[in-house]
Amino acid sequence: MEQTDISSLLPIIITLVLSLTTRNVVIGLFAGVLTGVFMLNGLQPLDAFGIMVKDHLVPQLTDGYNAGVLVLLVFIGGFVALMEQSGGGQAFAAKVTHWISTKCKAQLSAWFGGIFIFFSDLGTPLIVGPVFRPLFEKLKLSRQKLAFIIDSTSSPVAILIPFIGWGVYIMGLIQKEFTALSLETSDWQAFVNAIPFQFYAFLAIFIVPLVAIKKLDFGPMAEAEAKAQQGIFTGKSQETLTAFTHKNAKPSFVWAPLLVMAVVLVSMLGPLGFPFEKVSGSAFRAALSTSYLFAAMTLLILMAVYGVRNLTDGIAVYLKGMGNMMQVAIILVLAWTLSGIGKDLGTAAYIAEQAQGGFPSWLVPAVAFLLAAIISFATGSSWGTFAIMMPLVIPTAVAIDAPLYASIGAVLSGGLFGDHCSPISETTILSSTGAGCDQYEHFRTQLPYALLNGGIALISFVVAGIFETPLVLVAALVLQVCAVYMLSQWHQYNQALTPS
């Protein structure tokens, strides 16, 4: 029986508080789920645990949609592990470094490498960082700049692609809410429609070529670049990540499996009318799982043929990668469960009821962006932030007729923005380590760029709340160009006034 009072928010509040204080989203989600079970069934610990497993967790695992998402994530995890441990990324990146002779080319090449290696946000620092680090020092570019480029092309690129781990995870969260609200739109369609409203991701990606081509550095980054020009490379990390390399690894280890993946996808989904006609979610996930499996088999064979890894070793890496997706699966199952319990308690109904009492619908995207940014900054986890925010924002947006896709994009952008600003974020740590740069130095030099992009994104979400059109993204990118130019001119002016 649904409640419609403020007590229905208690599981969400406990989830938020514990996630922020422990900096562990799994602990927060588990506590929130358990609290909801207590509220529904009374304070009987032994019975409550049994009910939580039998009536709430198991149904999430046996649901056809949820099971398909979890299976797909496992296949993705195995493929990503193979890619990272094949040496192909290093071979591919080393191939493109032969024609790099200027600072601009070096930065753009690292940027392109980060975009091309889109299949793993955590794999990008392992591949791009060690390859370009010597080149950056040779051309007197700071390691802080390399860390910034890596961080600007790892998560921001991954979050825009629906058929890798990020997209599958996010669509799983979206579909859960759409099903509860009886919306006919598919999770795929919703994700694609929200892409033009992921303002922060686009701003983070496009600021790199802007800075590289026009040399528009400002803030601590400009100081780091000035020191690098003098041959002073500050902020070196004592330990750097060493990516797997092998003398027999080939660039084809990257493009061949991706080509096989594309061919399998087209072969399976093309006859169903994709991408011009709607394809059922089960068919889409089955095709994706199959394409990832065939891509992995291709890479296993290539590694064996070229003597990089024998089949037994390769399969062991593949299985370990599958196991690495366990925490992601746990977060998803707990998020789905919390959403279901929230529905039983009337959480979404209560929030929508309060919002209808006077909260302007056009403010929903901007508020969602800010809340997601705060949670992500404090926890260092954008994925956990999505799991907490989607069940709140989607029902609210639908109830008060707020721009739905802009609101979804706001949650994703806010999570990414907070992640970029957080010194405890996994991507911050990996980007700095992969570039051989001190973690605090990376945080300090990237923060002004992240705050600039975040400020533009916030303004954009206010506008998108009123006019839900992709043209807002174009305006945001134009505003970014103007802002970066003005800030760099201001920095140069201050430098000219400072006595040497």
C-alpha cells in the first residue's frame, strides 16, 4: 500500500547519507533497501532479511530485462579486459606517434587516442598515458596537460555511447523507471534522445582541441605549461601505471575486433530494421552480447596467432574481466531494488506531489544537474550517482511535465561534472597516474576547466528547461569558445603585468 508522506523518502535519505559518509555507494544502497523493507514489513531483522532476498532481490535477478542487462555487462567486462591486456592499444598509439612533431599535434593525437579507445573509460589512462608521456616531455608539454586530456576523453566519451558498459548500465536504470511509469518509449530511444543534452560531456571533450590549437591555457595549467617549456616537469608521481605491452602486439588488435563487432551487430539487427525502426530490447541485448563474444574470440585468436598470449592465458584474462563486472552488477541490482521499494512506499508519488505544489518544471534539469554533481563530487562515483538520481528525477519530470530528456541528460552531466571535480574520483586517480602526474596537481590544474564547463552546462540546463532543443548544445559550445578565449587573454594580461 502506497504512502504519500515524507517518511517515504527515508530509504533515499539513508542511501544518500551513507553513500556520502562512507564514500561507498554499495553500502548506501544496501542500507536504503533494508530500511525500505523494514518500513514495509516491520522491525523484525531475521524476517526482514528473508523478505528482502525472496521478495525484492531475487525478482530483480529473475526479471527478463534485468537478466539480459547483467549478462551483457559480463560479456562487455570480458572483452574490455582482453583489450587492455592485449597490448594492441599501445601498438596502435605508438603507430600514430611517428608523424607527431609539434605540441598541437601531440595534444590532438592524445585526444584522438582517448576518443578512439572508447570501450573503457578506465582503460584509456592505461593505454594513452604511458604511450604519450615520453612524447609530451620531449616536446616540453606538462604531464598535467596529458592527465587533463586523458580525463577529458575517457568518461565523457564513454557516457555518450549506448552500446558499451556505460550506456547499458544507464539504460538499465532508465528502463526500470519507464516500466514503473508505463511509458512506451524504449530505453535505447530515451538514451539516444538524451545525448544532445549531455552538455558537460561535449564541453569536456571539445575544450581539448580548443586549448591545443589556440594555445588557450589559463589558471594553474598555464603555469604548469610555462614550467614545462623551461624543462621543469613538476608533479611527477612516484608510481606510474605500466600498461601491458608486447613486441608482437599489433594495431589490428584494436580495430579488427571492433570491426567484427560492427559486422555482427549489423548482420543481426539490420534485418529487423535497425537503426531506422524500433528493435525490441531483448533482440538488441542479444545482438550486443553476441557481437562482444565474437569480438573477444577474434582478439583471442589474433593474440594466439601473433604469440602474444596463448588461448589458455587469453581465456583466463577474459574470465577475470567478466568477474570484474560484479560490483557494477551489485550496484545495478540494488538500484533496481531500491526503485521498486520506493514505488511500494510511494516515494515517487510523494516527490511528484510536492513538485506539483509550486516547483517550476523548467528548473528540474538545472536542479538535477546540481544535485548529481554534489553527490558525485562527495562520493567520487558517477555510476553510483546515476543509481541514486534516476529514480528521483524521471518520475518527477514525468509528473510535472518537465523536459524529460534534458532531465536525464542533466543527471548524466551532473554525475560527470562532480566526478571531474572530485580528488577522490577513480578517473582522477587513474588519469594522473597514467600520465605520471601527482594526483593533487592533476586535480588543481583541471579544476578551472571543469568549473568553466560546469558553469556553462548549468546555464544550458536552465535554457533547455525552457526550450528543449538540441540547439542549446550548439549555443553552449559557442559560449565555451568565447569564455576560454577571454580567460586566456586575461591570463596573458596578468602575466605581462607581473615582473619577471
